[in-house]
Amino acid sequence: MSTLFIQYPKCTTCIKAKKFLLENNIEFEDRHIVENNPTVDELTEWFKKSDLEIKKFFNTSGKVYKEMSLKDKIKEMSNEECINLLSTNGMLVKRPLLISGDKILIGFKEDAYKEFFNL
């Protein structure tokens, strides 16, 4: 089963996550979130598999999120509207994203990664 690692190279959290993957010899497909932004279909699928609220997919500490004043707006938006918005700009999406089969992790916490890969 292949593992997809979606990240932004300048993101310090993404750098830590990638280092973890490499140090643990985990094979993954590396994808730049801005150059190859997640599509509506991908986001819809990941959202359904994740059992998370859609707002967990937003990079709430990001500049674009703040510039668009999304904190209050997303409370009024449907999941579909949120997914459509997320698909327009990779910088809106919380990262890194780790997708392997039916499992999805958002962000990086070493313990969660260890559990994800049964390490």
C-alpha cells in the first residue's frame, strides 16, 4: 500500500514529519501542496475517511486563512463549500497530510505517526 505525504517544503512541521518518515525507512510519495493542490474529489474522499470535522483540514494559523477572515465564515459554510474552498489554495490546507489506504493523519505528532505505522 502506498503512502502519500502532502507537504509544503518550507513548513517546519512538514520538515519534521518528512525526517521521521526517512529515519524510519517508510516509503512515500512526496507531493508539494501548492504545486499540486488537493482536488475536490481527493478532499471529499479524505474528509469522509478521516471522521474529523472539516475545519480540522484548514491551516488556521496560516496567512491566507487569516487574510480571508475564515475563522467565523467556516462556521456558516457547508462541508461541501469548505472542501471547494480548500481545493482552491494549498496554503489553506493544514499540513502535512499523510494518506495510506483508509487512514489519514493531519499535522505531525510523532506518537501518532508511530501508531499509524505500528512502530
